Amino acid sequence: KEIPLENDEDHDCPANQNADPRYMALEKAMNNLEPRYRELIILKEYDGFSYEEISKVTNTTPAAVKAALYKARIKLKENYEAITIGGNKYVL
């Protein structure tokens, strides 16, 4: 059962127009990743899967998952930095 939030304006959610620009920049950076990299980051960082669990989902080895996640994080950082300006101001 879904319980609606009483006041959505108070939450920093990317779907909220008043959301923190950092979250919006991160969402945009994630969306600009290759699908395979985005999947790995979501499985590891958001869903909390282990390398072993991800390797089963992706039909690869844990070592390959670690290497791909390393590349995915680098690409995510590059995407995020390309969106942000000077570390303090954000362009969306």
C-alpha cells in the first residue's frame, strides 16, 4: 500500500522542481551513462548488491563487475563534473 507524503514540497527529490541542484545534476549524470554502467551503479549503490550478487545478475565474474564498476564510477564523475561549474554552481 502506498502512503502519500503530506507535503512533497519539503523533500529534496529529483522529481520535485525545487530539488537540490546537486541531486538533479547527479540524476542527469546517471542518465548520461551507458545502460550497462548505470545498471551496475544502481545494483551496487542503490540496491546494495554485493559483487557476487551482481555477477550472477549480469552473468559475469565478480572481478569483471569490480572492473566495470570502477570504469562506471569514473564515467559518472566525469559526467557530473561536466554538468557542474566550479564545484559550487550547477547548470542543468
